[in-house]
Amino acid sequence: MSTYVHRDGARQITVRDDAGRELALTSEHYALHINTMGAGPCLTPQMAHDLADELHQWANCQQTVRARTKQAPMMTL
């Protein structure tokens, strides 16, 4: 059985297997929400690595966005 891990835009990662089972990981307000409709997909070790890579990229992007919003105040002369 094959499992597919792919990014659906900037705020969602979808995991889907050949049997039609799906898991959606959705980002909102710097938190990751996990949504399934029924049973989640089965992951092979390779697909678990792919999902871990996507989650790592998501986390890095969230840290970058948060760092940009916490810039030092501008000084006036």
C-alpha cells in the first residue's frame, strides 16, 4: 500500500493512502491541528520520514514568521 505526503499550500500537510484514508495537519495561530475523517492512513517508515521532513519545514517557517513579527522597535532621532 502506498502513502502520499504532500503540502497543500502554506498552511496544510496532507497524508493519504491508497485506501482513501486521509490525515490533514493544518496550521493556525502557530499551532498544528490534526484532522482525520475516520481511521488515519497507515505509514511506512519512508512515509514517516517524509512526514517528519514536512513537519520540520513547517516548524522552521513558523519560527521565521514569529521572529519577523518580534523585531526591535524603531528608534527616532
